[in-house]
Amino acid sequence: MLICPHCGASLVRKEHTFCCMHGHSYDIARAGYCNLLQSARSGDHTGDNKEMVAARRQFLDRGYYSGLAEALCEQVKCLTQGKWNVHFVDAGCGEGYYTRRMANTLQEDGRLGMSVGIDISKAATQYAAKRDCNTQYVTASVFHMPLAMHSADLICSIFAPTPAEEFRRIIKRDGCVLCVVPGAEHLWELKCAVYDTPYRNREEKHHMEGFRLVRKHNITYSIRLDDPEDIRTLFAMTPYAHRTPKKGMERLMALRELEVTAAFLLLMFQPEENDENTFPI
């Protein structure tokens, strides 16, 4: 699946490197990830730093989002039913919390071909690789993934960008893209505690150019946060953290416990050229 980011030729794994036929070579770090991010391009960014990755890792390890992880594994089973040697990509994998579980699901069924986790954050892919022996983690941009054309049976995008043109290039004609976006009620109680006039999320991301929506699934449950640090970490994992005024941040810092709604919308897409609606809504 992997291709050279410099010339586009297929990469072959050696003992400690990935190499292409034109002599380009990329070291595989001791942790197991490989940095294939050659340069920053339009739309790229530096990604999460070590502190951000560590905080999110600690939060997820406490099982607050285990309900979502379990639902994703069930969808992976369903969307790849009847397929063997499944090639799976998690685009924007972060520290690999969901990637690891989805890859393990396919591995346990004996159907995993290759699992690739891609994130622009070196800190994230480094940590993910240490925990997951079934996945090759790569530091790269989801807008310019070092993956061969039509090489993926399944692409997952969990709270991450969905570059439709790049997904169309990579997905097989009978493949599927699984996206996760916040549901309307997601973190409603947290927003009420922080903002004067909170608003519900708009569930509007039902379109990707070149794809058709074939299934959607809602997941909603409550989680209780008894640790103020977990509350702040959860807030930092949202887009609100970058645009909250001082008054709102003061309210956030004052919270000691909170019961909050976790609401997720799972969206399944197929390429438009696939005429068989295998997964009805």
C-alpha cells in the first residue's frame, strides 16, 4: 500500500527501512513508525504535540469513549463482511486508540491484510506504534497520503478532515469510507457549563464529493467525569478550546465533576461508481 512520497514508487519494507526502486529510503523508528512527511503543503499543520497526545491518551485509556470504539469495531466487521486480506486505513489516527481496536478486530477474524494509521503528528504516530503490532503507523498529511491508488478496502476518519479527492484516489471501487462526527447533543452539558448561549452541533456533514451516503448510525450515552483534569482534557479535545473567551475558560477551570452526553454520528460512504447499494440506511 505504501508509496514513496518523493517519486510515487512502491515502498518495500526492509529490516529497518522502507525503500523504493529509485533508491529513496526512509528509516523506521525504533518505536515502529515511519516519517513520510516530506514537507508542509497547503492545508498541512504541525499536529498535536507530546503534551496534547499524552493528555488525550490518558483520557481515552480511562474508557470514556469505549462505547464509540465498540461501535466502530462492529461497523468494521459489517462493512468488510465477506472480504479477506482487508486493507484498512485510519486517516488522522492520532494516538491510535480506535485504530488499534479496529485492526485487532480484523486480525482476530483472520481477515486483516494491512492496517495503516496516518497522522501529521510525529508524537501521535510514535506513541501509537508502541502499542499496536498489527498496524504500520506513518507520519504524513491526510491531504497527501503516501498510499497507492485504489489500495484501501476501508478508510476511517474519526473527528478528522475528510479530503474527498484524496479518499477517492485511495479507496477501491467496492470500498467504503467510515466517518465519525459529533452528534447534535455531544457534550451539551459541558457547553452549558462554559457558555452563556450554547448551541447544539449541526449534523450536516452528510456529503463528500464523489461519494454517496449509504448508511448512518447514531450513538448516544452518558459519561461521568469525577476528575477536573479529565474535564479540561475533554474540552481541549474539542474545537471549542481554540475560541473560548476568558470568562468561559474560568468557568471550565471551576468545574469539579460533570455528567455529560457523548453523542456520535457514524456515516458510511461508498464511491459513486459503485452501483450496488450494499449498505442501506
